[in-house]
Amino acid sequence: MSSGFGLVVRFTLRDEAAAAGFDELVAQTLPEIRKHEPGTLAYVVHSVPGEALIRVFYELYVDKAAFEAHEEQEHTKHFLAARGEFLEGFEVTFLEAQTGKGPVSS
């Protein structure tokens, strides 16, 4: 399998107003990721049926260097600084590809 670098982030939002604010912040950030990050292969934001205050991000990068480049972007820095006002908490899980089918292959 590839040397792609991935992660999953599960965000718990404080309340419905915070969820709306967080969703707006995401909507402002995603176009910048699409425009400026060729090494970001997937950046998918999920809601969870029956859990209105949960958002799950799935992120896949060409490699760890592409993830680090993502973290250094101004739009990412803005998102990371602003997200706290909406959150009750979050959990990050880093992923190593074992096998499968995807946009990065060896």
C-alpha cells in the first residue's frame, strides 16, 4: 500500500448554535484547502446521524510532509485558532494505510 498519511478527527460541539458556527468556519476553510493544497487528497467533513453535535473529519494526504504543509497554511491556522469557541472537545486518530484501494498506491 502507499505511504499516504491519514487521520480522523471527531469533534464534539457545545450546542446547536456552536454547531452552526463551526459549520460556517468549515465552509470558509474548505475552498482554501481545495485551492492551495495539492498534497491533500481527501478532506471530508461528516455529520453523524442521530448525533447533531458531532462532526467527523477524514483527512488523507500524499505523505506526512503534505500534512505538515497543510498545518502551515494560513487558512488552517485560522481554523485551528477559531474552532475552540465551538468545541466541547475533540479526538484525533492518526492512520497508517495497511491495504486497500485509494488515490495513493504503490
